[in-house]
Amino acid sequence: MNHERSYGEGGIEKGKNVRIVLKFIRHGERTKTGELTDYGREITKQRARDSGIEGGDFDAVKAVGSQAGPKVLVPVEGFTSTKSEQEMGRSLETAHIYGQEIAGEDALKTRSRIILSYESVVNPVPFDYLAIYNGSLPSDFENLPLEEKAIAAKRAQMAVIEHLTSLCTPEAEAYKKEVTGAFAVFILHTEELAKRINAGSRVLMPSGTHGGMIEPFLQRTLVRRLEDGREIHGFERVEEIGGDFDPSEAFNVEIVIDEKGNPGPLKVTWDNPQRPQAEMYLDAVKLQEAAEFYKQLHLREEIDF
């Protein structure tokens, strides 16, 4: 293997001892029309504070995310354009809030990524999402206190995810494979990027996305190594990993490039300590297969990064 040193402009060494943490976050609590609630924004801030991550832990914090759904204007004083506000959907705004809490306004860069959005998926959702979700909500949902609303919404979302992860129709398989491919393309692209940035770089990327996308991706690519050495590839029921992802909850994919420029395994960790703990990583073969499937399906499109 070639371990020759790589240098960029100014003689700066590239692609050695690099660490990028992709923090995939389900968007915060939302209204029925799709915007974040103020309660959801506060929970996202609290999750960032509870993470223990300090701004000095990373050289850069770059928030990215889906723009699906209605947009709101968000103040972006640290944004690198002349605008003082930026339109954001709920997932991008969630990533922005999380990143801002870690980095502060002046240090944060926020960009949309359609590949993390359900709107980029060409295979239709293989069931009636709203029928299952709304049918699982109590009739007095709108009149509930905020905390009780969150509990009721959690139960409804869990019903949706249980249904999706258990489906094995051809339509469901095509949908889940495409969703997996979207995440795979994004992760593998970021891994290639890690090989080209300044040596020694440490980057945090809060990446806002959606429930119903996170779980199928993990179902197809997650590997859990148990204490006795056995490996479990994927899962049949989402309860095996502690259930569906709550609003503002995240999992992490750690991209590490060593001192010789070689990428290591893609380690996975939960932000939620209540989830079953194990040594976890992404299946490299399945990740590559899913990425190739996605690229072929979107052959005529320019994939955004």
C-alpha cells in the first residue's frame, strides 16, 4: 500500500490523523404542519449541553441537514453570506441548533443536504404513514400539555417504525434499500473528504434527518459485537437497539484516518446511554453495495454534498 505523504497548498500535509464525527440527529419535536416547536428547540439545545462536547474538542463544527417540509427563517449571524437569516426545514434547523450550542454562532457553518431528506427518495413510502401515525394519537392530542404530547407522539412514531422495519414486501425492500444507499453515499463521500483535509483535523458534523430513515439504514448496515465475540448483523425488530429514535436524539458515525492515511472501521455509538451497549460499526460491504444501488438509481442526478 502506498503511504507517500500528501501535501496541499502551502506545504500543509493532508489526510493524516483526521477524525470526523457524523452526528445523525432526528429532527426535534414538530407541529402537525411540520415546523419545530419551541419545546423541540429547547430539547435540542439540552441534548447538546448534555453531550459533554465542548467547542474546543473540534477544529470545526459544520451543521448539515434535510430541508424537507415547511421552512422558517433562522438567524445565522455566523453564516458566511451577507444574509442575517437563512430558511431552514425542521431537520436542518435541528442540526443548526445543536451545532450552534457547541460552537457558538460565529464558528458555525450550516448547509442543506437533500440526500438526508425523504424528498430525495424516488421509491414511494410503502405504507400510509399518516394513517398509522395519526391513528395512533389520542383524540385529544392537541389539548395535551407539551410533555404528554411528546409521549403520545413517541408512541405514534414507534408504531410507524415497527411497521416499516417489519415490512418485507418488494416495495418496502426497494424503499429501505434506497434510504440505506442515501446514508451510505453521504458517509462514504465524507470519508473520502477526510482523506483530503488538513492533517490532524477534528470535525463535528451534526446531520439533521428524519425518523423512518435512520432505522432502515441501521437495520441493514449496523453490526454489533457482543462480549462473547459474536456479531449480530442488523436486527429484525427495532426494540433490539432500544426502539425508534426520539426527536432530537442522535447516533454517531466516527470516521478516522490514521497517520498513514488509511481509514479505520466506521465506529457507531449512541448518544442515548439507555440503548443496549455494545461495540458497533457499519458493515463496509453492505455500505458499498447500498451506495452503488443509490448511485445507479439516481444516475441522471447530481448528488448534493
